[in-house]
Amino acid sequence: MLQLFKASPKNESGIRKVVQPSSPVASDKQNDQKLSPRFKDRKNHNQLLLKDQIVTVVERYLIQDENIDPENMTEVRIGQRGGFGRVYEFVNSENKQMYAAKIIDKQTLQKLRKKQKIQSEIQLHKRLEHPNIVKFEHFFEDEENVYMVLELCQNQTLADLLRRRQFLSEFETRYYIKQIISALKYLHNAPLRILHRDLKLGNIFLDSKMQVKLGDFGLATQLIQDNDLKQSICGTPNYMAPELIMAIGDSQTNDLKLCGYSFAADIWAVGVIMYSLVCGRPPFETPVVEETYKKIKKVNYIFPTEEQRKRMGLSPLSYEFMDLITLILQKDPRMRPSLDQIQSHSFFTSKYIIPAELPQYTLTQAPSKEFISHFKNDQLKKPDQIKKSPRNNLVILAQQSKTPELIFNLEFLEENLELKRLELELIDESLLVQRWADYTKKYGIGYKLTNNTYSVLFNDHTSISQSIEQQSNQMFSYCSVQTKDKKQEIQEYSIQSCPKILEKKMTLLRSFQKYLQQMELQTMLVPSYLDIRENVKNLKDIHVIQTFQGDKCMLFMMSNQQIQSHFNDNSMIIIDKKRKIGVFFSPKHPKVPYSFYINNPEEIKKIKPSAYKRYQIIQEYEKSSFQQYNEAKLQQLITAAIRQGEFYKRTQYTRVGWNQDNGYEYWIFNSKGNQQKRHYD
């Protein structure tokens, strides 16, 4: 015999009492006598009545009346309101068993689409069994409502937690995201292939042991194959992926490739949840939904600066956190990492071991430093191991799980990992111009590098420099003009025995140094994590060999085949000719660089238009600076030739150019008027 219960209105004390409903009790025969005609059409209790449509569901309501007495179900507390109904807390006072009941008023189920959503939610949810997914217990219905009995999560949702705490630490975020990923891997993998489509803080619950429980499958859908694409528009605006929003307009083209979306939409939502927990609000949140959509489609978001977080009493965002967020929030869904790759990112594998459980007090306050100290990871990878590991891990991953999604993404991911490796190499081998003072009209340009070396590049293309170590030893370095074998001789001198010819240049170095030190309090011109590099070895000989001042940026050509460009808006691009890559530092994301191959400008234009525009400016300025440099060099040579009597007029040369095989080419006339060809390497 079945026994059903429903919540009655609140009494004077504000506590609801459970009473027997007028819905089916005892046997089917009794039901037929008590129910209205539209209920008589039901064959058994496996059938869920939605208005005049009968939907058959496999599972019966299994709670027997000998196990639950209505008189013991005395306290019912209202929980949150969902898209289709309210959630109540049912307490059995005899055995203290507690449930959550989602109660949906049938008056809200007049439209067929809403009926189908409830049907889909029940059919999908009751199949799921995972430690990080809310357990579906039973369902039933009466004349007024549909009831879904679920596992109770006493500690509410991550949305409630964030409202109380405002911000969560990266330590806690790792803990929660790891469990969310575990639930999603279970849903996404065969045979389920379930796409949640409404991942958000309000749908992620916490049980009594602070374990994550993913819930609310009202918008979930099942894919037939891993590479299937969905087209229907649903979800919560702040968490929707660009391809999902773009489907609104692109669906009219009937091109599935343009307007479809798949598992990558859930992965995008994971990135939004991560950002929200640590930064306190979703990355694309605005008061107007249309503006939110615009920001999502452009992937327009910023990280809070170190100064902003300091004012709120928070620690700076780690490079690992910002790097992972940047990898996940990619406009192209194919470029987003898989769940396995997210889990193996350094954000999860370095610094701290993820605890099995967080203490209850973290519901209202941050975990103590003492608690966190127990989970420090003492077995961190060395930098060289980190560089070599990604590609090997990817090969192993491909061998272990050759899913269509992984095969589809493998080419993109391999290229990304190789680009990331080159980026790390570039950063390791870079010394950036931090500050400079341009006096090229008279002397040259003085600058300070990020290893605290002060230098001057003079108009005669020689340079003088003094590192912090040389300052303590009363030494300095002098770099002569480039020789024919394309090398510049760097000699070290003692200040006490400084050659007379260099005394004036040494005096100018001191003047530039004093002037630049007065600029120390100004805003940094490089990302802060590259600011101090005093202990980096094998970088002491890196120096500026040429500069170009444009109206939009300043170019520095370095001796290690790099071009550093500092733009007026404080963005910066490093072009590495040797590796054929570029790294773009945006003022909005100063700690998370965007890397690109310089031989693929169309790809840069597609993925990062702001980087593409700046790269075009650099190319234009580079040509101008090269021509300027050629003319200056040629002028020096002609002046020298005139002094030797080889020319009777300074204007008797025709042109200057560049030959890849021979270097600089120029044509001159001798004193007899005969044309001669010369090379300068």
C-alpha cells in the first residue's frame, strides 16, 4: 500500500504540518472511487499525469507506510524556489531521516514544453548515481502538485556560501571545482553523455560533510554521440558560453557547425564558476542582460588588480589561477581544455594538496592558515620538468581515452602546448626594458632593464651599462659598434681605470641612472611577475641595439633577437624572431599573456583582434626603423669615405637596401665618377 504526503499551509508557529492528501491511497481500486475522471485513466502509480497527458516512468514510489508514519512527519521547512517550483525540507521525527522535496504546482505545467521538461528532468535524474550529484529518491503526484523527493543538502548552495563570504580563497576553490569536474566527467562520458546546460552557483549544493552535490537537471539533455551539437537556447545569462548566445542569431543559417554547442559549454561554465568564487562576482556580469551577452561574445572581462584585492584585504590572484581561467574562457569551444586537462593544470597540482573535506566553519569564514598549512605540497615539480611534461601527458591521455572529443581537439591542444612551452622559454630568456629616457636628439636613450641594469644606447650605436653586481664592484661594461661578423664586442672596465675616451659616456650613464631612479614610483611598464629578475643567469649580456619611437608605441630591438614594444595604453608585445612567436600583455590581464605564432596573422586576427592590431603597428614601425637604421649606418660610412678622399660629394650614393645573403647593400661613386658596389654586414 502506498502512502503519500504533502505540505499543508503554515500554522501560527510558522511550522508546516504534514497531512494526508486527497491523492491516491490504499489500492488502485480505491483510487478509482476517490479520484476525478481524469485520474481514472492512469493504469498504475508508475504513471505521471501532466494535465491530460499520461507519461509512463519506470520507477515506482517505494516508501511504504510501515516505514513512514504521517504522524512522525511533523516539521517541514521551506527551502529555495526553483524555475518550476519550491524545495521543502521534510523531517521524519522518528528516525531523523531528512529529505528535500521539489514541489511543482500543476498550474504551471499548462504548456506542453514545460511538461516535457519535467518529464526529461525526472527521466535523466533518476538514472544518476554519483557521490557529487544530488541523489534522486522518488517522485509522485496528486491533483495539485508533482513531487520530486531528493537527497537533502543541509549546507545550501555555493551561491548562498558566496553571499555570506563574498570571496573564497583559491585553496577552497580548488576543493569545490575538483568535485564539480568529477561530477561532469561522470555526466559527459559514455554511456550517459549528459549536457547539464545550467551550471551555476545556485545549482551546486553542499551536504552536511561539505561535499559538492550537483543538482537541478531541469535543462539537462542527452547527446546521442560525443560530437553531437545542440541548438536550443537555455541557461542562465551570466554562465552561458559564446557559442550558445551566438546560436540565437546564427540558428537561422541552419548550419549546425555555426550555431551548435556541446560539452564545451559546460566547461565554459566551470570557468565562470571558478572566477566567481575567487573574485566575488561573475566575470561578465552587468545590470543589463544584452550588455552581458555582448561581453560574453567578445570574451570581455578583467581580473581584479593586486591593488584592488589588497584594499579588500585579499591576497593577489595567482598566475596559475588566471592562466587556467584564460585557457577555459576561450571564444572558440575547440580551444578550451578538456576536463582531464583542467584537472592536470598546475592550479590543481602545485602549491597545495586538495583536502578530502573542508571544516564546517568555512561556511562563514575563510579556512585558517594553520589548517591550510597541513596541505602544502612539498613535492613540487622543478621548472624544467613542468616544461617537458605537457606533451607527454597529452600522449598518455590520448592512449588511455581515445574519445571523439579528445581526437577532435588533439591537434589544437598539441599546438597550444607547444606554444605554451615556447612562451615559457621566451619569458625565461627575456630581460625587459622597464623604464627609459629618450634624449636621442643630443646623446641617446637611457634605460633600465628588469634585472636592475642601467644602460645608455648612444647615437653612435655604442652602449654602456652597469649591472647591480658591477655597481658593488665599481665596474661597468662597454659595447662597441657592431663588427662585420655581426657581433658586438663587450668589454668590462674598472671605474677607477676608465679610458679617457669613455669618461664622458660614463658620466652620461650616471646622469641617466639618477634620472631613471626618480621615476621608480611611477607605474610599472611591465607585468609585475616579470619585474624583478636579479637572480636569472646567462642574461647579463642582453642589451638594446636599436630603438624606434612612434606615435603609438616605443620599439626596442634587443641583442637576443627580440623586439619589445611598449604601447601608450601600457600594453606590451614581445616578438621573438628566433622562436617565431609573440607574447601580448594586455593592461586588462597583465599577468596572463596571450601567445601567438607570428607567421599566422589571420589566426591572431580571429582569436585576439587587439593583439593583431598592435602586431600590425609593430611590423610597420619595424620597417621604418630598419630604413632609418640603414640610412644612419650608410651616412656614417659615407662620411668616413669622404674623409679618406674617396668621394667628392656626400650625395653621390644612389640607394641602400638589405640582402639576406650579404647584409646591407649600398652603391657609391668614387672620385672618378665610377659606380662601385659595397657590402656592409
